Amino acid sequence: VRSVFLQTVLPTELIVVDDCSTVGVSEDLFQDAPAEINCTLLRNNIPKGGNHARNFGVNIATCDWVMFLDDDDQFTTDKVETVCAEIEAGGEMVDVISHGATIVMPEFNLTYLANTGYNNEINLPRELLLRNIVGSTSFVTVRRSILCSVGLFWEELPALQDNELWLRLALSGARF
């Protein structure tokens, strides 16, 4: 959450979904929030999983574009600014923006660059059947209307939910 507050361009809203954590998330999480960000805390009374939590947040969101940030990830300070520039440059010709990320695993003394490998020359649905070439949820920004039109995350799917959603988006004609 701190990485969202430190953005060079601030988002208009931040929605945090507490999926019935053992120690509940407190509204204090937002005490240092810049005034420009409308912060919302949602809670599940019973754990329903990451897919439900993401869908819960998307359904409450009011913005045209949705970014995801898992609780063990953080944004670089220019993430929102960079993505906004891509949205502006792409206009109506883009629905999904993905990017690589630096993965840091201090417990293994490991740092590496995870590059999505996506480009406009490939057959995206075919590649998504082989591997997640778009990246994890924290790598992706999606036009909210197209995300809702394909039915959001498949909540009963125990694994590979992000890749399955990217495949449905690609098959629906979403522009990556």
C-alpha cells in the first residue's frame, strides 16, 4: 500500500480487500494516504480466496482502468505514471497493458527480471495455452469494462487464474 502512496502520479482510488485474514486489516492502513486517493477497505467474513477478492474489488471500482497489487508485491514509484502514458498513447486501441517486473526473493538471496515476453507478432491465445506470457496480476492493468464483460476471475479455479483470464480476454478480442 505504501508503494501506491509513493507514486509520481497518484491513482484516484485504492481498494484493499481483506479476505478474512487472521489479524484483520485496519483502516489505519490508510492513515498516510494522500488526500487525492479515495481509499476503501472491504472485508470477507469468511475466506473466499484471491479470485473472489479481486472480483469483489473490481465490482466496487469506479475507475475505467484496474491495476492489481498482491499483498506480497509492490509498485515502482513510476508505475501509475508509466501505465497512464501507455493508456494515453494507445487510446481506444488498448485494453490490457502488461510489463515485466523485478522479482526479489531475499530469503533465497535471489533477484531476477521476469519479462512477460509478449509482443504483437505472436499468436497470443496459442501462447497462453502454453504458458503465461502476459504475467501475474501485479504485472497487468486492464480496462474495467472489458474485464467485466468476460466475467472477471474464475473463482472456483484453484490455480492459473490469471492466465485463464488473460486467455479469455485474448479470445474475446481484447487488445493487448
